[in-house]
Amino acid sequence: MHMMADGDRDTFDRLVAPEATNRESRTEPPAARVPGPDGLYATALWLREAFGDFHHEVVHAVEEDDVVVLDTVMTARHVGPFVTYDERGRVDQVFAPTGKSFAVHQTHWLRIADGKLVEHWADRDDLGMARQAGWVPPTPAGLIRNALAKRKVRKGTAHSA
């Protein structure tokens, strides 16, 4: 969990199996949807772009056979556009930075083989994060900021494609 906040690429190469699957990548950027260290490192970069002071506190850890379950609290501050993507990898929603901090409960399930991560899935309090980050309930000003941020992200994506 700590590598998501501050691990470098070498850390991901050491700890993530080439065939590793992130079952939570369906709303993440296309680069995060590939298996192995490439995909998980892209997920980390995506989160780091949107969230400053990003950290996971592991409250409980349970291991059975090849599965590790981590009960965590994710804390961060919303400092950059948080972009979600549709099933085709196109920009779906963009939440303009609010500067607000949040702390939300998450449970991460990790399957480990030969000392490396091979599968990840999670249960997150996304509504709690949205409320604390100031996305919900939406305000007219917030909707305008989000629309402008989405336009900017889409233009940047079109130029880089």
C-alpha cells in the first residue's frame, strides 16, 4: 500500500508480478489497465497527480494462504484534477481540485505468489471521499469548475494522442 503513495518504478518491478491484475482499474486511465508493474505504477501516478499528502494507514492485516487483506484508512488532499475514464478509456468525469483533505476507509485484497503481488481488488468508501473532497453535493460553481477542468483534460489528452 505504501508503494502506491511513494514507491518508485523499481519498487513496483520488485514487488509486482508481470501478470498481476488490478481488478479496480476499470475507471482508471488506459495505461493503468495493463497487467503487471506497468499498470499498477500507472495507477499510482494517476492517484498522485490528483492527491497530495497521499497515504494509506494499515489498521489491520490478515493473511490466509496466498491472500492478504488490509483494512486501511486512505488520507489525502485533493490538489489536481481527479479524472475517471469510461470502459473505452475516454475521459468520463473530472473533479476540479478543491484543496480539501479527506480520510476514508478502504479494504484491499491482495493475492501473493512467490513474494509478489499477482491480484488486487478493493472495497472503498467512494461516497465518503466525494463528500469530504467537496464533490458531493454538487454546487453550481463546482459543476462549472468540473466542466472547465474536463474540457482542459480532454484538450490535453487530444494533443498527447
